[in-house]
Amino acid sequence: MKNLTSILNNWNLGKVIRTKKLRRGQGNHNWLVKTEKRIYVLRMVSSNRTKKEIEFEHLYLAKLDSLGFPYEIPLPIKTKGGKTFIGAKPFFWL
């Protein structure tokens, strides 16, 4: 994706070393993003998902985490502007 750099600039990730498009995903597109700080997964959500559905998913993940769910929860990373995702169909989040 040619706009990947501008999309990633919405987060404080540090220097991006490498990105790789992942093949698997159930209706979403995912990229592995390696930075000087750590490794992230950028998700481009299927265009049939609404903003409210993504907000609900993020609230659900946060609730599971706060209740001590016994597995690692992939919590979204907030953007520089404090949001959990960006865009308007497609939506992106880390």
C-alpha cells in the first residue's frame, strides 16, 4: 500500500524499519510493522464494518483486559490524537 507511511505517522511508533503485508485475515488486511521500539500489527478493517462496530470491539477488548481475562488481549494503541482507530472506510488501527 503506497499510503502506509502516512497512515503509520498517526501513531508514535518510532522509526519504521520494515513493513510486510500478511496473507491471513478474515475480511481484514494486516501488515506486520517492525519499528525501532517493537513489532506491531496494522489492521485495515473490512469496508463493510461501521465506526460503531469498531468502537464496540475496542470497548469489548478493554473490558476483557480489565477483568483479567487469562489470555493476552490485543488492545488497540492510541493515535497521537488519542483515538483507537483512524480513517473513514476503510478504518485502520494498531
